[in-house]
Amino acid sequence: MQTYAQSAWRGEKPFSCEFAVQAPHDEQLPVPGKAWRVSKTLLMFVITAALIASIILFGMAAFGSGLRPSVMINDPLFSAVYVFLAAIAILHFVLWIDEKKQKRLQAEGFRRRASHRLKSGAARLNILDFECRPSPRSALTAFRGGDAKPSRWRRYIGGYSNFQGVAWNEEELAYVSPSSFQGNMLGVQLLCWPIVLLAWPLVIVHLFGLDASNVNVIGYVVFFMLSGGVIAHQLIFKGYYQDHGGSKEFTLNRRTGLVTLYENGEEVFCHRFIDFNCYFKQEYYGGRTGWVRSLHMAYRNEDYSYGHVVDLAPFVASTSARAYLEVWEIIKCYMNVTLPLPETLYLESRRSRDPTTVAYDLESKNSPIVTSKMSDREFHSLLYAIDDAG
């Protein structure tokens, strides 16, 4: 059974904690110029339109020729492929320039100090406190994956190293990014779904109007297999995309009380949990967008560069303000070693390895209330009871 380090958080309040939002800083933070932002927006719009148009025109040329290369090349619409390649090259160039500009601003001292880096004119920004309010409902209803059925945990999720990037045990809570292959596959799937749902019916109807001698059978087989194979892989191997295979982005360690950030798998930043402020921001954009919310932890004692901020949003199960606030409550209770582990299927099998939780479970007759052995009906009844109580 693990023991807690001296640096572990035991519920004490921060030595210096900003509980009120300060006035915006007078410093004018360097940002990309307005001319570049406008130019980038226009370029991205033109590139997107060019990509869509070139794909449609090339599809007309390809399938109009029965996928026969000799006929396809002579079709005037085939030149759309050159537009497509040019648009891709311009897109990479624009993104390369934008990345260079961001790096230059960071090199010139651009800082995202928590007291003003998360601010904007339309934003509502709150600095959340460190008082722990244990609640058995939060980890089930607000945390990502908390409301997954026990049967699903027994069959699939329990065997994953992480679930949708969330790796949680008695020692640390971590977020793991998707691997590069998983990320690329998700992009390809977004492209293939419209092809399967929209292009396939049109292609099949078009095939009935062609003479068999004017059809490149191999070309059509390759087309259907490639586009359909990607979708089939997503539907058959769902678990592959639930278990992220990339590197850790950050960890919150209960045993040591430390928060660690990583870059490409290498540790770049590590401080005590109690030395962070947690910021909850809401910004209203109107229309269909509505409220956009975020939850961040930022080191309070010094200015740090652009990337040194912990984004807790991946842990939030819904877009409601209540869910964001409850996730912060879950994290505080988890990091406080004087309190037992939160009630969740993530930690149900790990409770016997945490000293505080073991003592709590021995004293409490109804603990734990959530187990992987319970039926889905019992679990749903528990969720309804919690909602009614909340």
C-alpha cells in the first residue's frame, strides 16, 4: 500500500491565494497584428472553398470516365487536381507562417499570466477556492466516463490503459493525448464519412448508366475498399480510439501533491498543487455557439511561458457550468490525502491501495457505493437517486 510524501496536499489553504478577479493588467500583450489575422481568415476561407470545389470537380472527372486513367487525364475537369495540390501547399505555408509568428511572440516575452491571460472583454472569469466539499455524485455525473455502465467497464474500459485520454488510479490523475496515427485516422474518418454517405449512392447510381466496357473495375473496388475500410475500422475497433496511445500531457499526483506538465513525453514543468490557481471562464458568443467555458490551472507565483497552463476541460463530461465546477471539486477531493478517493469506477478497484480510503471504507458500512459488479439497472437507479438529491 502506498504512503504519502511530505509534499502531499492535506487540505491546507494556499499561502497567497487570489480569491477575487483583479482588474485587467495595463500591459499590452503582443499578439499577431490585425492585418495578419484578417489575411489568415480570408486565406483559410479561400483555401477551404478551393479544396471543396477541387474535390467535387475531380470526382466528376474521375467517375465520369469510369475511373479509366487514359480518359480521366484528357477531361478538362481533371485539372482540378492541380488546384487541390496548390491549396494544400498554400495551407501548409499559411500554418507555417502562423507558427513562426507565435514562436517569435513567445521569444519576445509573451506571457499568459493567469490574472489577465484568460481575460477578454466578454468573458466572466472566476478564481475558484481550495475548500474541499466531498460529494459522491460529482465523479459519476460530471467527470468524463463517470456515467459509463458497469457492464461496459467489465467488458471494455477496465482493460484500457486510459479511457478517452483519462488515466486515473490511486496515485495520479493524468491526461494522455491520442497517438499521431489515431489523430490522423480521425481526420481521415471525417473525410470518409461524407464520401460513404453522400458519394457512394451517387457513384452506384452512376455505375448503372455506364457500359461494362467503360468501367475500370479495379479502380472502383479500390475506391469502395479504401473509403469503406476506414469507416469499418472505426465501427469494428471502437476501443482503439477510446484508449489513447500518445504521451502524457499532464499529471496530478495524489501521493506527492505535485502537478507535472509534459511536452513530447518529457517533463517540462513541475510544482505543488497548492501553488496553482484554478480559473473558470465563461464567454458568451451568441447564436448557436452560446456559452463557451473553460477550466484551467495556472501557477500563481511567477510568469510562465505560453504553454505552462493545465487545461482541465478534457475531464469535463458536459458543457454545463455545473459540470465544470464539479470537476474542480472532484480534483480537490482527490488531491487531498485526508479524504478518501472519489466514488467512481475508475478508482473502484484501486481503493484498497490507498490508506485513507481503506480506513474510510472500514468505518463506513455503505462504502463504496459504486462497484463494477453492480448491474446496469442498479447503477442507473443510483444515478437517478443522486440527481434527485442534487
